[in-house]
Amino acid sequence: MNVHSSKIYLHGNLAGTGLMRNQTSPIEAYQNATSVVIAFSVDLGNLDIVVSDHSGSVVFHTMVDATAGSSLSIDTGDWESGSYMISLCNRSDICAEGIFEIDDDDE
């Protein structure tokens, strides 16, 4: 399995727009070979985190208490190749969303 290491670009109000006045994003998400890592730079409270595949089926779901300096690692090592959407929403349905790819390669 070949997964490109990269930043997952998040968009939406929870990703920074309307939440913070500086240019630091409160949430950063990165994909590596076998996981997606989400880091929180500010206290955001309880977040509902959902990852869906290209057909809209939920492949991962959890609720976390996102505090400054905390992070979450999602194991993607045995997921099928394709496009996935990650969505992080608070109780007020203010969300951040992003898309990432997993490619199967025998390289």
C-alpha cells in the first residue's frame, strides 16, 4: 500500500474562518503511510469526527474532547484505496472538512 504523506486541507468555520482572528488554524490534519493524525492547537470542546468513503459509508466515527496540544491518530492501514472525507463538527454544527486519498500500489 502506498499512501502519500501530506497535509489534509480543512475548510469550514471550525478550520479557522470565523473562529480565530490570527492565521493559526485550530486544527491541523496530516496523512502518513498508515494513519491520519489530527492535532488541536486550541480548546474546542467535544468534537464529532466522522470519516466517510467515496460512497458516503462511514468507515470511522468517534467523539473526542479536543484540548489544546492534544491529537488523535486514526489507523487507516487496512482501508481500501479511494477518496475519503473527514468531518469534524462541534455541538453547534460548526464544522471543518477535508478530503484525502489512499492509493493501493505494490511499490
